[in-house]
Amino acid sequence: MADSVLVVPGSTRAGSHNATLGAAIVERLVARGVSAQFVDLRGFPLPLFDPDLEAANGVPAAARELHDLLAEHSGLVIVTPEYNGSISTLLKNTIDWISRVDRSVLQRPVVALASASPSSNGGATGRASLRAMCDHMGVELLDRELGLARSHEVIVDGVIDDEQALAEIDGFVAAIVDALG
Ligand SMILES: Cc1cc2nc3c(=O)[nH]c(=O)nc-3n(C[C@H](O)[C@H](O)[C@H](O)COP(=O)(O)O)c2cc1C
């Protein structure tokens, strides 16, 4: 498998800070010669997980497509919003459906977590919740995480406009490239 990284923001909101951060990560991976793909979850519409729905209709095609896409990539970066101290409903729902195909597909060789949040902790609580979920699923995570704090100030007109934040993104991307070997 050639080194390639899937970057999945857990928000499809227009102007999403996490999507902006995900795009910046993709841009920097590509600049370092690593193939990277941004995943817009609007392209993978999934109903709210419901075991009765699954029993009646099976696993939706979009969950299988995401599973297969993950299997083609050696790296995965999940960029999660923080909602009430946890991850977005969209991200949880997506992971739950993928796990109904085969959750071991999330065990990519390199998996890293990032988040953007208007709060001063940059979504650290949401990432901690995602780390616990990954641990439960046997997904080994890179120690290095990235939190973009005060995202409403740092992102100006859809662009990350803050030297310190950009340096942190560069460091995070460098750690991913190192881990890919
Ligand atoms: C219901 C709700 C709960 C939220 N809870 C938190 C929270 O616990 N911590 C936090 O930092 N931000 C919280 N936020 C703010 C979101 O992180 C913020 O809207 C963020 O920009 C959403 O991500 P996005 O820009 O990628 O769509 C919350 C927002 C909503 C609507």
C-alpha cells in the first residue's frame, strides 16, 4: 500500500472550522510529497444508526464505500468538532456504521486526531472522548494531536491566519509524515 492519508472532518457545516483545519492538513501533507485526500461526509449520507433499520435494509452503501476507501489508505486523520464535551453526532454515527461493516478497517497504520473549536482548549475534551473510542476499537493513535483553539478568531474568511497555529499544524503534519516512515 502506497503512503496516502485520508483526512476526515466530522462536520459538514458550511464554513466548518474543522473542515478548514482538515483542508490545511491535506495541503501540508501534499506539500511534503504525501498523497492525501479530504473526505467530505456530505458525499456519504447515512441515516441515524438504528439496529432495526440495519436488520431491515442492511448496511447502507455509503458505509461500505467509506470502509473501502479507508482500506486503501495507510493513514487516517480524524478532525473532530467538540459538542458537549464529546465528538459530533455525524462522526459518531459514521464510525458506528463503518463498524457494522468491519471496525478493524479503522486500524490504519497511522491514525491521528485533530480538532478545531472556538474554546481555549481547542476541542481537547472531544479528542479525549474520540481517543477512548479508538482505544476501545483497537485503533492505535499517534501520541501527537492537534487542537486549533479559538478557531473563530484564528480562521479569517475561511483561512487560518495565525503564525502559531500554522506552526502547530506543520509540526503535526511532520509527525504524521515521520510515522508513515
Ligand atoms: C450543541 C453544541 C454544543 C457544543 N459544545 C461544545 C463543547 O463542549 N466544547 C466546545 O469547545 N465547543 C462546543 N460547541 C461549539 C462548536 O465546537 C463550534 O460550533 C464548532 O465551530 C463546530 O465545529 P465546525 O465549525 O467544524 O462545524 C458546541 C456547539 C453546539 C451547537
